[in-house]
Amino acid sequence: MKTRGIKKSPSASIHGGGLPDLVGNLGWKATGIILLLLIVGFILFAHFFR
């Protein structure tokens, strides 16, 4: 007999999740856009705050 209930989310663990949970919840396009924004942001930061 299977019980019906709330499924446990892996991100709801005591460790609080992390990058693999974030990437797993987003698609590969969204992950690529976030990485691209981080790289561009780092380049701009390094250029303006030398």
C-alpha cells in the first residue's frame, strides 16, 4: 500500500541545498544566462575597480 503525502524535496535538507539544486530546478538555458551574466559582471567589475 502506497501512502500519499508530501514528497520530500532534496533542497529542503538540513544542508539547505546548493548549486546542484539550483541548476536542477532551472533549465540549461537559464543556467547559461546566469553564468554569462556572472562572467560579464566580473569583467566589468575588474575593469572599473582596478
